[in-house]
Amino acid sequence: MKVRVTENNVVITECSCINEGEIGVNDCSFALPECFEGLSVTAAFNNIPVPVIDNKCRVPSLKKGTAVLGVYAYKENDGGIELMYSPKPTSFFVNQGSYSEECGVQSTPSISEFEQLCRKYRDEIVEQLKNVDNRVNKVVKISKDSTDEQIPSAKAVYELFSNFEIPEGDGVASVNADMVSGLTITPKYKPLTKIINDCQNTADWNTNNASNCEADTENYILGKQSIHSNGGAMVCVKNTLDMLNNTLVLKLRINGMENGSKLYMQVCNTSTPSKSVVYELMRGTSTTPAGEWREISVPYTGYSYGSFSAVDFGNINYLRIYAEGNVDWNLQYVGIRPVVLDRGIVTFTFDDGYASQSTGLKILAEKGITGTLFYVPEANTNGSDDYLKIADLQKLVNHYGTDVEVHGESSYNDKTNEELIAHWQEAQAILKENGLSDGKYMAYPNNMHENRVVQLAKRFFDGCRTIQYYIPSESYPPADNHRVRAISSISANLNDVDYIKDKIDKAMMSKSWLVLVFHRIEDGETSMYCSETELTEIVDYAINSGAYIMNYAEVMESSVVNTNLGNMSKALDGIIDIQNSLIGGAGV
């Protein structure tokens, strides 16, 4: 096993097959940050401490199931030990082993003096943590007059932030001497959107044959206006966008959109205007979100059609948003968000809980990866052998490490709020009571859902998955955790193997998140069927691509991202250091 450790996160970069009960069999090597130099380092496997010596250790005996791996660094002094760093842990799956207590052993190994010392360190650390004075809510105003004695490095942090934009509500505000208190700290893995054009100057957009554009001083969230268009087009040639190293972000509001209508974005280089790429941003259906401001992210490889290889995505200086059909919309800003992954992510999900999905999840497990099954609780009670039962799900969780989450039998748009609440509470209770999961994530049945459903779902779930074909890759982190985009109907007669391979390649190119949705893993003639052979070929291709292969919960909760975000990251580090000093030391 190979593990990368930062000041804030523990990340498994390569995981071998680990079986229950094995002792001294599996090695674990660590890539540690510079701040760990000179400190004692311990790995914690399910709270079993193992010293890390020369950046290596042996994995201890573990029980089957999900194992939590943490790494902490400390130093010894006259008063005992002082915990310096305790980054967020990660997890991996331990397979069932052959040994059981009935087999017995000839002799029981004793605990070494070194292991006893490690346990002593662990107990002392736990005791110190209990005595930490909780002063997290202490507020100290940072200003240009603050001294290092009052707040360590306050002046340096103030100067760093004086030229940056940080989020304030739904918009951004430049920090200055009058706005230094109450800073909002954004986690480093959630990069900020840098606004390129805030639509305060209509002339920037009403050029090059743009039509039906006007300033809207009633519907806006930044400045004094947004730009409104009804069936027209908006063109901007003022700014240069780097879409290779950034994800393009649009803040849009759909006011009205007839079924069948579409909203597009075209990008190109003005030096070669005949070569362009067109993205489909929104498609008119009965569930098209209307009346709310939404941030839509566009990974540069998630295109609909165009001259992809001929466009210089590092220097986009022509951007046009236009409608096909009857579309009424507002634009508040165009921005970019730094790409934070060092490669793409591929996630295998299975909807509804068909019996044949156990075969698909076994295929994944035999390759050393896991998938997510979005389960319909009604399937367990309808008496059909075509669906997995609770006992089947428990085997999938225990044997294959499957992530089981919530799904619905029919469109949520047809249910009242009371019916939805009852359904979700029952679904989460079934998963929890049977040891399957906490049910923190949900997949909407039948594609997109209206705002009422999405807003209600936020009360029950940390994230939700939908289906959207026109921008196949999701950005990471997603622009909207409760509308994560995915590709469905993977089969021989629709989104076939070659099509999915192409999307895997493009997810790797743009370092984005590709979520694949499967239904029946068996031979069949409709788009609901994907054969075992086709699934195996897709899984092998994803693994060989070098992508992160992670289930849905792992992606939403993991720390796979590259946190090196340049100067903004340094500024956030300064704020985090101040916060840590207020609660008694870094990492506590």
C-alpha cells in the first residue's frame, strides 16, 4: 500500500489486496510532507497505532470490512508528548480471510515493548485531546493595525487577503480595510471562483451581432445588474480564458424554457473563428430548473460538437451564449475555478437494485475496486426475484465493499413533500438498521427534478446524483452537490463501450469526474442492459487509464484533490494557522 500524507489529508494512492487477520504480510509506504520532518510519526489502522520508521510500516491484523487509516505526528518533551499534526484519515476495504478462531494457533504472539510504548503514546494523546480548551468560536478582528503579539502573522495574512476576492453570500467582495472582520474560510479543496466578467458593462456583451441583450437592474446578485436575453445571444470578446487549467463557470438563471429548446455556449480563438467548440448548457424539459440562480461548470472536454483538436483551450478569447428555441435567461458572471485534481475520476454506479447487479459489483471487486448501488427500498418488499434483497445487499457490502445509497421507484416530481419525507426517512432507516450505510446520498429516479424536490432533498442528503447527457463529465468539486451529472443507459445499442472509453479519456484530459450509471448487467436488447463482457471491458479500460476509481461516497468524502492552489492556498494557510493558534495548536 502506498499513502500520500499532507498537513490536512491522508490519501491512498495505491492499495494492494489486504485480507482479514494477516500479520506482518502487507507493507505500507508513506510520502510525508516537509512539516513532519523531525517528528515522530504513527499510522493508525482502525485506532491500532503502528510506528512509521523510514516512511514505512507493516499493516496490523484487521477485521474484514472498511478500515480507517490515519497518520499523526508528534514530538516528545519534558511534559510528555505534544501532538503536532492529525490530518483527516482515509479508508480502505479489508477482505474476508481464511483464519477464524475455530482454527486456533499453536502459540499466541506477545505484545512487544515497542508496541506497548506506542499504546502509551496513543493513550497520552487521547488524554491531551480531552483537555484541549475549546475556543473555536473566539473571534479576533484582523486589521492592518493588528500585531504579531495579538495574533501571530496577522499582518501578513491581512496583506495577502487585501488583494484577493473571497466569497460573501452568493457573490464576492474585495477585502479592504473596512471589511476585514468576519472572513469566511473556504476549505482548500473547494477552490474559489475567480470572476472574469461580472456583466456590469452591457457593452462588453452586446457586440458582434449579439441580439436581445439588455441590462437587468431588478434580477441580479452582484453589483447593480445582470444581463438579460430572451431568445437572443450574448457575445464576449473582452477576456481571455484558460480552460485547460481551469473549469469554466457560468452563473445563470433560467426564467423560462420551452420543451425542446436548448441553451448553448460556443468558444473559440478569434485568430481562427471558423474553428470552435459548442457546449449544450441546458435543455428544455418539464423539470428544467427555472427561477433560481445556478452555477454551471463546464470541463473543457465536455463538449457537444465542434473542432475540438483545432481550438487552443488555453487562450479562449471568444465566448458566445445563445438559444435554440424559446429561452429566457439572465447571466450574472463568467468565471474560472482552478482544476484541483491531478487526474480524472471514474465512478461506477448501479441503479434500482436489479439482481444481476451483484455480478457487476463482483466484476469490480475482482479488479480491486468498488461501486455504488443506489437501491430502491420498495424492491425489497415487492416479492420479485428480479431485485436484490437485504441479505443480498449485506453480502455485497461485506464481501465487495459496495457503497449502498438511496434511490426511488418513480419520479419524485409526482410525490408531495410529505410523501417524499416519509419515503426518504424509510429508505435511510432500512439502510441503517441493516448495517448497509447511513444513506447520505441519493440518486433521483428518472433524470432531473424540479427545484422543490432538490431543495427538500438538501435536508436529508449530503449529495444527490442526476443524469445529464450533454455535459458528460462533472467538475470536481461539483458546482452543485445536489445535481451531480452522470451518464446512463450504457449498453451495446446506445452509449456503447467505445463511447464510454472516449468519455474516460476526456475525463482524464480535463481532470474531471465521470459518473457512469448501469442498470441490468446481462445480455439484452434495450438500453437498460449492459453485458458482463461490456462492463469488464469498460472497467479494464478505466483502470488502465490511470484514473482514480472510487465509489460515489468516497469521492464526495475523500481528499483525492491536489491542494496546491498557489497564492490563494498560502493565504488560506495563514488564516488556518491563526485559527489553530486560537484553539491550542496546529492539527488539534
